[in-house]
Amino acid sequence: MDHFEYRDGELWCEGVDLTELAGRVGTPLYVYSRRTLEDHYDRLVKAFAQLDPLICYSIKSCGNVNLCRILAGRGAGMDVVSGGELFRAQQAGVRMDKIVYAGVGKTDAEIRDAITAKIGWFNIESEAEFENIASIAKQMGAQVRAALRINPDVDPKTHAKTTTGKKETKFGVDIERARRFFERYGQDEHALLRAVHLHIGSPVYSPEPYVQAIDKALTLIEKLRHQDYQIDAIDIGGGFGADYESGQSPSFADYASEIVPTLKKFHDDGGQVILEPGRTIAANAGVLLTRVQYIKMGGSKKFVIIDSGMHHLIRPTLYDSFHFIWPTKVAPMHQPDKGQRRLEMDLPGLEPCEVVGPVCESGDYLAKARRLPPVARGDVLCVFSAGAYGMVMASNYNAFPRPAEVLINDKRVTQIRRRETYQDLVAGELEPTEL
């Protein structure tokens, strides 16, 4: 259960009043619930227990070192897509043999660092990348394990910008090319091609596309094994949905009820299953608090202008994403039911509002025509389900400092990232160096 709830019109996270917290720490502010983060991870582990999977949390969804350290302490590995994310995993104390390294553009320096760190798996995206990794491993006198990322050409029915399992994407190789890929590279002595990797997109709100993709991958694996290629693992990626609206996403048990039977024989025959969840763990473990600056009428539209926006949470303008938004302090008649996140809430006195930020872009909004209770200058709004692809995608556009991040554990509040200052904005520019 997500540990954010209204108590007599006041929003609390675990044992902390968020209106009071916003007044004390300032806004904009990212707030994370430790109990929620842990609960989500634990429920995922329980749901897939029959497969005893290696669960590699996707750092790109929410990469604060302190949050990664919590998950690593519960046994999580990490899915990384850059040298910087590998560095974060190292700082968080993640076991390097529990690292899977994806990404289409790994540089030579990143590959060498990963080999030196002795990561668990390289996810291979192309023939050229495999050749480069194998060459570098040979130069370093090392062996690495590699998983070929295949495109099963399955439609995950998600946003076009986050669909990754179709033929037309930049990721992986077409499934028809996979056997030729193994025939060409499957006996390499330095990059051991021992696994198949899938990632069909995100968020995916049904287990059905996973089952379709896994079935195709298992058929491929069976054919490869008949050709005497050793396949030790299958990585089914991530992309499980999160509840941006109540009941939008299947539960972990719902996903597992169809995925586990599909992979049970592979597991029972000694194969390792790898999962790469991200948003399904982090999204509802975090919120963004922002304060109303002005109320403005523009024609027939009411604009609620806040001190945050697309520079802190780009998902609404980039992906047309919905985030439930509600004041942290409301009259009882405007108090939502626990977990209620619907596009239109059937409550009296609500007004359609444009929730917009201070950035000089027409696309700077967090919600359009959103029905909200009456709000005034100084009120604090909570943007829910902001724990994934929130702070990690924040920018300094328009020279705005990025927000602080805090972690709540029961009644204890810990700052896990300080608020940036104007000095931070120019720190890398003040001492030009002649090259």
C-alpha cells in the first residue's frame, strides 16, 4: 500500500504532515516514502518467488543513491544504461554481479569501466556493439557475459515514445536476425553470448504482451539450444505499470499469474530469469510538492501558476501523461477517497484549471482542464506518482535550480539531495580553461 493518505483534510506521508514539511523545507520538493519503496519491492519479490528471479531495479526511473542503497540492501541488483548509472550503483553498494548493462550507445570508456567492475551482464543491442565489447574484453584479457536483446515485434499498447519492442525501434535486433547473430558470434571466447533479453516498452498495463514476447523468445532459445548454443538466462526487461489512476495497473500478482507459468519450465530446467522493474517500484513511492504563486484568468480558462513545471516533471508535456494533483490541505468535502485518482472526480465545487509552471514555454504544464477545489496563492499542491521519471529528468532550463529531495521513514525526514543554488548553476562555467 502507498503510504500517502489524507487525515482530516491534511496530506500525510507515513508520520509526517506534508503541508508542514513544505513550509519548513520549501518548494518545489520531491518527497519519497521509504515504506512504500520497500513494500513495492517486497511484493514484487513475493509475486515472482517461484522463478527466484534476479531483480535488477532500473536506475533510470529514479536514481538517487540513497534510494538505490535501500533497494540494494533488500537484495536488488540494478539495470543501468550509462557509465554514470553504473557509478551510482557502485556508490549505492550494489553487488556488481547483479548489474545488467543496457543502452545502444555504450562508449569504449564505459565498456572498460564495466568490465573492470565485473558486472553480471552486457545487454547487446547490435552486431557492431557486440564486436566492440568482444574486442575490448580481449584487449583486457577478460571474459564477459552477454545477452542479445531481441525485438519480438509485440505491441505493448503504450505511448509511441516508450514502445521499444517493435521492429522499427533503435533497440535490439529483429528476432529473425537473432539466429544469424548467434551463428556469427555465439562461440566468441571473450564475450560469452549466453542469454536473450527483452524489453517491450513502458508502461505496459497488461501481462498479455509479456507472455507473447516470452513465448517468442522461448521458441528462439529452444532452436538455439538444438544448435548447441548454451543459453543460461532470459531477461524479460521491465515496463510494468504503476497506478497513475486508481486501479490502472495490474497488481504484481496479476502480472506474475500469467508470466510465471510461461517461464516455469525454463526456470526448472536451470535457467535464470531476470527482471528490470523501475516505475512499478518507484512511481507511487514519491510525490512532488509545489506551491501556488498566482491565479490568473485567460479568457474562459483559469490558470493555477505554480513554482514547479516541466523543468521538474516533464512527463505530462513529453508523454501526455496524467498525474493526480490535489492540495495538501483541503476542506473535508473536497477530501478524496484514499487512492482516488480519476480524470474527473465527482465532487461539488470543483473547477477546471490549467496547472502551469513558470517556464517560458507554452508546453509548460502539469495538467490541463483539471477539476480542482478552489486554491489560492500560497497553497501547496501535491503531484502524485512522481517518484519515477521525475527528478531524474529534471533540468535547469530557464536557469531554475533543481528541487531538493527528502526521504521519510515513519516520522523521520532526511534530506537526500540538497536544493540547488544559483551558484550551482554557474559553477562549471566560472573558470574557463584554454584547450
